Amino acid sequence: LPEAVLNQFQWAVRQLLVICSGNGVPFGGKDIPLSGELVALLLKLGGDPSDVCLAQHLGLLSEPGHEFTASLVAKTKRPKSSFHSEWAQVAILRSGWGRKRRELAISFCGTQVEVALQSCGSGVLRGRIGFTLEVDGVCVKPTGTWMETCWQSDDDADYLEMELELDSGWRIQRQFCVSRRSGAVMIADVVLGNTVSDVRHTLKMAASLSGARFSVAGDGRELLVETENLRGLVLPVGLSEWRADRRPGMPGELTAADGLKLVSCGEQVAALYCPLFFALTPRAADKQFTWRRLVVANKLAIEVQDQAAAFRIQVGGRQWLLYRSLTAQANRTFMGQNYAAEFVFGEFLLDGKLKPYVEIS
């Protein structure tokens, strides 16, 4: 065969392995795991040492002692864990290749978005992620299709952002982020308009069919997610922590009767920030946790909720900071931090300094 054809086949083998989820099922196809015989044959015909090492680590080789693998895997690095193709409209955000890794696969076409979220080898979410937006009681419909606006991947995190145009000048920006060093995953909708209105936004996500169980954890608005290997948390950080809290803020609720549904409301606002924070480690739900909306100031004046939003999140000994500007970028201050960026998501280190996972200007 020509060398170009062989190169294409070898790259196809690599991409097939990279887009496989923790259970060996390629994302975006039928829910059928790859067989060990097929993987072994593909690697024999078109795999390089890093492919073989990756397949063994993922448990896709039924007989890892094959003679052709023994010499290949020695002193070989695994390929980069993340996958992104703007052309194919597919991205897989991963914390790494370890057994406790978080992986969030995203595929979008037209106005539809499909996701698959796994942690510690167990499925958490899988299926369509949708929304409904009501402005002054009228449902606002899309006028365009989802378009990717930002992709960033480095040693700290993977981040994907996309945007959808709606009726009457409204639009939604959807954010996905997976951190590498902690169990943090963030999914958020940013609702942006050009008029002050009463706004109600509902974000819906299908639960995984692999047995993930969501339940109310206590008197707060958080949810507990349990699988065979996971006791994690889902925190609606844009809402107040306690259901009994009647202080002014963004009303809403997080429920899990049929998948996840986050309802966020605002009276006479031109924007809403609707984030969900996932703490997906084996024992996250056994630790103390809390979150707070922070005061954001601009030139000593306090910003209202549709100008900028910032949050502090704590699970056990870890603390994160999440900030999003909802109007023009400005030099703003919150919790001792000063940023002129549009979006910041990061973690506080032991010395109190903020380590940004993502900073978008």
C-alpha cells in the first residue's frame, strides 16, 4: 500500500483509542465496546508504542502478553489525553489517563449538543444537553446553530466554549471545563441579552444509563451522585446554598427526577450566569462543602448580578474561584482578586494564591 494510506490507517488507530470512554466504547457511535481481538489486530497492523501502551492502560487488550506488545510498551509515553476537532464538532476533555480520571465528551451539530461525563470509570451523564429560555414569559427560540468560540488545553485544564444565537438579540454561551489536578468539572450556560427583562432559564442534562444515582444530600440545593466507584457532588453555585435562604439573589432549583435540571431565574436582568460545579472524586460527598456568591466591585461600586458574577466553592480542603463578566470587560475586584478578564476559573493553593485553570480575555 502507498505510504500515505498506511499513515492514514495508523492515525485512525490512534484516534479510535483516544475517543474511547472509560468502558471501551467509542464516543459518538453505538454503545458497543471494542473487542480485545479487534484492538490487538489494529495495533499489530497500525499501532506504534504509545498506542499499545494506551490500549493496555485502558484495558482494551484481552491478552496484554502478546509478543508484539512486549517490546513496544517499554519506556513509552502515552499520547495526549484530550481530543479536539473543530471541523468534526467533537471534543473530549480529560484530566489524564489514570483510573480516577474525569472525562467529558462533547459533540454538537446544528442546535443539538450531546455529552458523556464519566469519572473513576463510572458514567455520570450521557445524552442530550438542552435548554429552554423564557423572556417575559415568551419562549425564545434559536435562530442559528452552535458555533465553537474557544478551545484551550494545557497542563491545568481543558476548556471548550460555544455560542448559539436566539430570537430578539438573545444568545447563549455554553462552557465546559475539566481540571487536571482536582476532581472539578464545570458546565455552565451564560445567557446574554440586550434588554432588561424577566428571564427564566432551564438547563437539562440526561443522566447516564449505567446506574448513576442522584439524590438530595440535605437541606441545601446540592445533589449527591453515587456510582459503584464514586460518591460525588453536583453544586448549583449560581443559586444560594440553602433552600430556606430568602435573601435577595437568583431564585431557582436543581432537581434530578429525570436527569439533571437546573432552573435559574432573574427579574429585570439582561444576563444570567447558570453554572454547575461537579466534584467527582470517590469520597467528595463525605467531605464538608459550601459555596458563596461573592461581591464584585468595579471602581468601588458594587456590580449587580447581570453585570458580573463570582463564586467561591469549597469541598474538603480544596477551594475554587469562578468568575464571569456579563457585560463589557472591566477591571473588577472580588475576594481580594483583581481581574480584567472575561472569565476566570481556578483553585486556591495552600499559600492562598489563586492558580487559574483558565483565564479568557
